[in-house]
Amino acid sequence: MNTALPRYLSIISTLLFLSACSAVRDTSDRAYVYDQEHSIAWNIINSSGMDTYRDAQVTPSQKLMYSRTDYDFSFPELRDDNLNESSLSLTPLLQYIPTGMGAEDWQSDGILAWIPTELASSPEVASQILSDTLEHAVLETLKESKKVHGDFRKGEGYNDYLGKYVFQVNASRYLAIQFADEYAGCEVHNNKYFDAAIAKLPDCTLYINFHDPEKIVRTPDFISKNITGKSYLIRHDGVNASFISPIYRQITSRAKTNAVRLNYAFAQQLSRHLPAWVIIYISPHEDSGMPAVALQAGKVHFFIRSE
């Protein structure tokens, strides 16, 4: 008896079932309830499904200052007329939270996005809109800062059948661009082939990866109100988590803390060119004196609550 055909049909049925399970889900009938006991930064990542991060305990007077959204991460220049580390120390926001064996979502940088459904007819279109939005913002940021840059690279990430149908990993997209930075010692290299010597040099490269949305959610009011009240959610948790790599790497001519500050500065500058429905989450870097933040249209949201 030939058992190959039934086995083949069983595999096809399983793949079709898993494919159906991976279709976009509409959960917009469940609105997120803002927790007044926590910061807007905490509510942003909590509403997205990320592992819950902890708000730093501060005094009422400190909360008034850290609740301001105009904190300026510009570096290395610190303007006297701006709220920055020279006028407001970030030390009270450093938490040094212990973690277990597995990595937590809040330990890495990423993108969160609530793409309005009136702008996109499908998850794939939503991803394309986000990709185009990020590309425009990146190029505007580099133009504004007068940084020489290489070619902008973007496209679809790799995903095999095992990832798609077994682990439910959605299709992904990436954006990457290398730029020059005199302070960091970065140059643009156009070598088509791997060069071990160049690989060891200071590198300023922005790399962003995100996956197609898997669900439609009710758009939180603190993100951005839109016509339909619904949006496609780009996540920073689970197997479909987004990712932003460290931008300033191997900056041997500067202290590590300076490279980290350059990352925060570039991310905030980029955020200023993005709509309110795109959030840049930066993980805590306590060893460099920098806390976790959520950046929204250039505004800074710290993780804080009153003692």
C-alpha cells in the first residue's frame, strides 16, 4: 500500500491550517486601558505587548522635570538653553533591573508602530508604508545633519517554510545605510567585497528590521488618533520582534559612553522626522549612564512614577 500520498496530503493540510492561523487578526474591539499609575512610556510598551519594564521611582518634584518631553539628547554639543544632561541628571532613572536566563523584550532597541488602517489595505501594504516612512525620515535626518552617506539598502528579509509555518515568523523587511561622522571617525566604504581591515574600522550604520503586522488593534489615544480608530501593529516582542542595531560601533577613538550618547542623539533626531504613530524604543544602558526611553515624534518619554 502506498502511504506517500496520504502523508503528503497530511503535510499540505497542516501547512494550510498553520497558514490560516498566521493570517492577520482583528482585535480592535478591545481597547487598551491607560494605567494612570504608570508613565506614558510604560503604557506605550505595555499596550504593544512587550515584556513589562519598570518605572523608576522619583520624587514628585523630580517627576515634574522628567515628565517634560523636550529633553535634548544632542551630542557632543550640549546647548545651554536646552534641557539636557548638563541641566538635568539622568542618574535617578537608572534602575539596574536583574533578569533571568532569557532575554527580555526591553533589553534591545526596536521600532513600535501603529499604522492607521485608512493608509493600508493589508499587512503587506502597512509594512511598505512603514518602510517608506522610515526611509524618508532617515534621509531627511542625514540631510539635516549634513552627513555623507552610502547607498540606501532596503528589501525583504529571509524567511523559510519552517520559520513561516512552524514558528509563525512573518515576512520581514530591512533598511540599512552607512554614513560618515567626523567626531566618531566613521567613513563610508563602498567595497563590494569583504575586507577584513575595513571591518575593524569605526562604523556608523543604521540597520532596522521589522516584520509584517499580524493583528489590527484599537489605536491608543496616547499614540495617535486616526479616522478608523484602528491600526496595524508592528511589534517589538516575540518571534516577530523588530530590531535596531547599535548605530555607532567600534568607535575606538572615543569612550564607550560617548558612542552610546551618539546613538541616543541620532535616534531622537530621526524620531523628529517620524509621525507620532512610530515609536523608537531605546533600551537601558546603565553602564553608560543612560536610561530606557520611548521616542515619539522627537519627544522623550521616560519611565517614571512618583514614590
